[in-house]
Amino acid sequence: MFRSQRVRSAFVAGVLVLSILSGTGCKKSDGTKETSGSRSKSSETTAGSSVSDSESSEAKDSSSMTQETAEETSGSEDAKQDALTRAQELGVKEEELHGEYALFLRYTDCLDQNPNLGTLKDYVLHLFPVVADHLKSEDESYFFRNLSELRAEVGETSTPSAGEFYAGDNLVLINDKGDTSESGINYTVMYHELMHFIDFSISAGDRSYVYYTGTRFAHAADLTDQEWEKCVPAETDFITEGGADYYTGKYYRKTMVGYDTPASFLSGIEWIYGEETVDRLFFSADSTMEFIRLLEDAGISDQKILDSLFTFNHEAYSWHVLPDHPVRMEDVLVDLYESRKGSGWKEDKVFMQILNEIHACTVEDYPFAHEELKELLLDYPAMEKMSADVLNRIDQRTPQELVRFFKLILLDGKAYLAADLFTSYEFDRNEAISLIVEYDFEKGEVLSYDYYVPDYPKWIN
């Protein structure tokens, strides 16, 4: 869960225990090699040559560039070897580096110099693939400053949740009441909280709140005195929580648990627009305005956008007040689909699966703007039956049961069905936490499947 002065949320799951203090700065350790080659120019001159001055200059520039390229290649190779050696020492697989060797060295140097991470350090270490995929070079200083100050404490959370992230304090607060054993749910909760840290820390842009004035959406800094008197806040808390669940699923759980409807909504956004759009919505410092612009570009009115924000935030956590005219996520996704891809959404089996998931998990019964959806979509019992049909086609290798019905997850742009599994109270590192099915959505056929057993980081004893 994420907590700030304005954003409140709850992620109810297992409870973790850590005890950690405050952070320090990051510097390159003495034992780390430079990762970029020297850019010194050659000082040699050509004597007795018959070429013109310009040709000579071009030759020298070419020679100098060749030398620079060779040195950079050498530096990159050094960084790669150093990174691979360090990764092996730390128990990090090469595929987790995503080719960002120099960045991994800097990242681990920073972790080494933050003595306040304790057992959380192993989880932050394996957070690197998210950093490698989404950190922009211009935001590195901001990110590493936050990483150097990241801390965690044990205490009483403000809600009955497993953990909270306080952005202003750069603090992961772990609930001190409950189970502290290694488990699939604790593993998931920790990465959910750390995904909030990534969300807050990976982009250095303006984090000004967005308000609706009655005629426009604007950042706080852009409001006139007169607009301040009648504006209302416009927030995307559902992206904050749904996104943390969404990316925890992609990178660590291989299915999504917790914030069902917001996470499925983001699957719909990715299916329509691609993963870069979802990345921008979640990792941007200006997520709310990014989402508003997406809906504006699809021709959705200001009032419907505002009602959508209020409704979706209520879906994420019920203490948000519903608007007079609540808006269903399914309707907004259909509007976006029609704007982007045309009218063929009913024939798109993957898209319909996403709509079914949202419909089955929506707590309150709001009216549909697209009335045909009411007849087309499956409810919770029907989704459970669909899941049972899929399970019947699998040669199950485990007595574990599904926690809930299969949900769609997009991994590298490809749609799979995935479900989280009940795990035993006796922790077993060989026990799967998810079942992932390669599925032909058009034919309704199981192509292959895999039980996902995570490589748990070191945990609290």
C-alpha cells in the first residue's frame, strides 16, 4: 500500500517483520572499475603527407573516433565482466541484469553503502530488472539519491494491511503483528511495497497534484486564485495500487493478486495501446495527467473523465466517494478500444477476457453505458466454471487449489492465463505459487502450462 499526504490505500495480505534504520549516500566503491573508456584524443601528426589539411583532419578525427570506440567497447566489456562476477557472488542470475551491466554495478554499490536495508536488501537487490527496464539516464541522480535513503521499519500500520510505503519519508513500514515466515504471500507483499518505491523514485519530474476547475484539468501550480475556490482534486490512486500489483505480477508473481479490477484495467490499456503506454501511466511522475490526456484523446468528456477517476478510485479502495454517475471500467475500455482499434472489440477474445475479469470482480453494480455488455460478460461463478474447464485439460502435478479464477496476464506482449495457488502453512521453497497457462483464446485450447516457483530472496528468521 502507498501512503502520502493525499494518497491512501490498503493491500491486505500476509504480514512481514523487519527492523531497519535510516539511509546514507551512494558512491562508487574503490574496487569498482570505470565503466566508460577514456576519451583522450590522439596527439599524433602526419609528417610528409600529400593529403590536404581537411583530409588530414578527417583522418585524425576518424582515427580518434576509432580509438574512442575501442576504448568504450573495452570499458563496456570490463563493466560486463565485473557485473557478471558480482551477480554470481550475490546470487543474481545474468538474465536479471537485462544487459545493463554498468548500471548494475552502480546499483549494487549503492545498496552496499546503505546499511539500513537489513534483510530487505536482498529484495531490493532483485528489484533491479524493474530498474533496468524503466530508469532513464536523466533520472539516475534522483533515483540513486532515493535508493540511498530507502529504509524500513517495523510498526503498526494505519490500516490492517501487511505493509505501507510512505513516499515523503522514503519508508517501507511493515506491520509488526502477524506471520513473519517465508511465504508466497509475504514475497508478493514485499515486492508490492517496493514497486511503490520504484513508482515514486524512478522519475524526477514534477509531482504536482491535478485539479478540475469545472472547465479544465490543471496542475496546482497553473491554477488561478479564482479557480482554486471551486476546483476539485483529480487523482489516479487506482493506478498507484493497481500498477504496483500489475508490475509485481509481471516481474515476480506471474499473476496478479490484491487490486483485481485496477490491475485488469491496466491489462486492457496495454492490450489496446501497448506496454509503453502502461509504463508511462505508472512510472511517470505525472500519472494523473497522462491518464486524463489518454481519455481526452479518445474524445471522452471532462465530466466523464472526472466521474471515471472517482469511480475507479472507489473500486481500488472503498473509502473514496462514488460520483452521482459512476462509470464502469468496462465502458471506458470499450471507448478506448473503439477510438484506437475500431469496433471489433466483441470479436477480440483477449479483450473480452479482460472485460470479464473486471465485471466478475466489480463489487458494486453500476449501470453500463454500452448496454450490450450486460448480456455479453461473465459473472464470478461463470469465470470459476471457465477456470475449472481449463484445469480439467491440465495434467495437474500438484494438489494445490486455485485461490481464484484464472486471470489474464501479458508477459512480453503475449497473453497468458494465470492463477495464484493456495500454499501450505508450512513454508516450502519448492512449492509453486502460480500456475501459468499458454492459451489459445480463439479456440479455447490449452497449449502448454507451467507451475511457477519463485527464487525467494533471503528472509527474516
